[in-house]
Amino acid sequence: MGFRLPAIRRASSFTARQTSSKSEDIPKGYFAVYVGEKQNRFVIPISYLNQPSFQDLLSQAEEEFGYDHPMGGLRIPCSEDVFKYTISCFN
């Protein structure tokens, strides 16, 4: 008996004109986050919201950006390497 853990999906770098078309690329049960200096887009499972280390990233995002995210996705204020390491611990 086995089970499959959700995987992260890395999207191409964010550009302003991609905003409207990218919302259609997010499958049910996932959401988009923008990470790093270049605001690279990742589509991750909603189940990550239950992880304490991801909740820490959300708290940092709240402190830095508040609740206004005009890009349509959630901005995470950390480097891409830190983000990848954090979510790699979930698998």
C-alpha cells in the first residue's frame, strides 16, 4: 500500500502580461506563489498550508507585504534556494 505526495510545479519566470493567462494554468488543489529576487512562479499544493515551516514563510510575507498581492499570487520574501529547501522537507 502506498501513497503519492503532491509535487511542486515550477513555472517560468513571471512577467506582467502572463498574469491573466497563468491563473488558468493552476490545477484544482494548488496555488501560485512568487519567490526570490526575480519573482519566479511556483505552483504548489494547498496541503503545504498546513506545514509549520510554510506557515512561517506566510508570516514573513504578511509582515513584509501585508495582505495586498497585486500580482494575483502570493509573494514569499525569501530566496529561491531557501524556498526550495523548505518545501523539499515536506516530501
